[in-house]
Amino acid sequence: MGQADPNPDVTFGKTVAYLKSNDYRVLALRDLEPFVHPDLAPDDPMAIVRQRQRRMATRHLPPMRMLTLGKDSPWAVDSMFHYSLAASNAVDFEFQCVPRDVGRFGRRGYGVFFFAN
């Protein structure tokens, strides 16, 4: 369990400042009135939440590993990408590059790699 914020007023102020500086629009509950019919309340308001939780609990992401060999790369670099679920809300990534011919990286012999997907 997380610990209670020692100064909730400061945290609230920082949150409001962040929302304002990033052009968020804050709605009061009264602003939602035109979109809600008061006579159409569900019998069990948490039913949809439980349904979504069950659906998410049964969704599995199998670990995946991709390997590209240097012979298929103009830079002669083997690359490996691997991901797996670490928790219900986290994914572990591993990205590795292994140069097979550093002469292709110019006189300094180094390259800069980045991952994009």
C-alpha cells in the first residue's frame, strides 16, 4: 500500500497546475447532466467493472522474441528484441544490438541506435 501524501494540498495544487499548463479541460459532475438520464441507472453499477476485470484477467500476452541477423542489415548488425509481461500493468522490454563489422560505422567505429515501434 502507498503511504498517505504528507501534504495533499501541495499535490492537488501541482496536479491542477499540470492540467492547466497542458490544456486539459476539467468538467464538474454537473456538466455531465445533459448526457445522463437519471431514471436509467443500472441495478448494479459495478457489474460493468467486474465484466471488464474478468475480460482483462483472461487476456494473455505470450512472451515474444525477434531476431534480425546482420546479414540482413546494411550495417551488419544483429538485433534482438524481447518482451514479456512483468505484471498486469507492466511490460519488460529488452533490445540488444551486436555489430558484426565495426568498420561500417566510420572512422570512430561507433553507432547510435534507437528503438522505435
